[in-house]
Amino acid sequence: MIIDIHAHVFAFPKRHYGQPHNTFMSMEEQIALMDAKGIDQAVILPLANPETPAELQSWGEVLYICERYPGRFIPFCNIDPRIPRRPDLITVDDFLEILNQCKALGFKGLGEVTARIPWDDPALDKLFAACEQVGFPVIFHTITADVDSYGLIDDIGFPRFEKVLNKFPRLNFLGHSPGFWSEISGGLTLADKNSYPQGPVRPGGRLPELLRRYPNLNGDLSAGSGLNALSRDPEHAFRFIEEFQDRLFLGLDYCSVRNNMRHIEWFKEHRDAGRISRQAYEKIMGQNANQLLQLNLKG
């Protein structure tokens, strides 16, 4: 069983980004990719925050894709925390009303959250409270304030995010982005925080510390940032994988067919060489997602 926890899939992608004729993945392109890599199911993460360089996606489009390819996609919903009302008037009940509708429609979680607001924003706090009540895990992207990009804003060491982990102990978070995975290493500089640092992982990483302290924190291994956190120091990676095998999730984050994500190939190579246990491999490839999202899949 292989489940990709992090996919962006559109029914009719139109908007170009990065370079001409480069769009996000169409449902046909995503299915072809999944078939080529042996992926059974993929989680569709709609983009709902205007900071991202993509078309905003409706519930209806996500469910339409799931209906077109039964058994291949898992729908997540997304809500910009700055709506549905003025930020100073938003209540937990406002978000509960929306999320309960999403749950009734078959959505399994919330994300990818990419709003450029601080982790301790009051509206975000209410959205998380509603997610915890509904039982939706949250997939997020995080950055620091000095970067002109999208993502929840924090400083080196996750001081704001740790307060959120403390406040919502029953809410499962799945972290993603360079700003998340760079914290696997100690001695982090601001230049490293939002990039793809190379070389050995140094002791004192804030991410392993938080994973040990907070059982509701998980790692979404998608994109170059997730794979780089492992491949930059394989010997550290093998120990990290074994220790946190119950909390790591395969993700690819193919935003375009021009990407070349080699996560599955990397894991298979090291499993076959005996560097990664078969048990850890199976959990990360799909068993953890099956359990977290209550999919009840066999295999």
C-alpha cells in the first residue's frame, strides 16, 4: 500500500506559474504519475490561501476529481482562516459549521495551510480549535517573516508553533516545507531555515526534540525539503526513520509534471539494502496514513 499524503490536483488547470505552459497537475497527469510509481491513493490538498501561486480550488472540484477516479483520491478541504467573517468577529462556531459540512461530504482533513500569518493569529487559533473538535488533521507550510513567500510565520526553533502544539494536544499536525524540515538539524542559521541545507545533520535539532515531546506532531516528507532532510545525511536519516516510523508520512508534492520527486525510489533502495526496516518502510509508505485518516484499507 502506497499513499501520497500531499498532492495538488486540478480538474482543468489553467494558470501558469514559474514558466510558460507550466500548470499544476491535472487529474489525468496525476493518475498517470501514480500508476507509474505504484501509488494506490493520493490526498488532494486544495489551495485556498491567496498567497500561493495557484488557482484557488472549490470543494466541488475536489469531490468531482474523486468521483471521476473512485478509490484513487482522498479529499482534504481548506479554509482561509481570515474568512468567513471579519477576523475580529470570527468564532470557533463559524469554522465548525463549515468543517462539519466538509466531514459530512467525506473530507478527511484540512490543508495545505499556506496563509502568511503568524502561528499565534487569533483567527488561526479558532480554526485549529474547530479542527480538533471535528477530528481533522492539519497539513501546513511554515516560513519566517523575512521571506517573501507563503506559509505560517514563526522564528527559528518554532516558539510560536510549540504554543499551538501545547494548546491543541488532540489535533494532529503534519509539517512540511523548508522552514519545517531544516529544523531537523541543530546550529540552524536564518539563511538555512527557509532553504535546503546540505551536509551532516548536527545534534540539537529542534524538530526531533518536538517530535519526542508532542505525540500530535508528524512529518510530511513531501517535496525537495522532506527528501533533502533525509538524503543530506543518510546515516542520520536511517536512525531518524526508525525512531519516528509511526509519525512520518510519504508525500510527493508534484506541483507540475516537470518535477521529479524520487522519494519512493530512495526509500525502496535503502529498504532493499537493509538500511531501512521493512516495518518502517510499510508504515511510512501508507500504513500511517491509513490509520490517521481512518481509511480502513487492506494491504
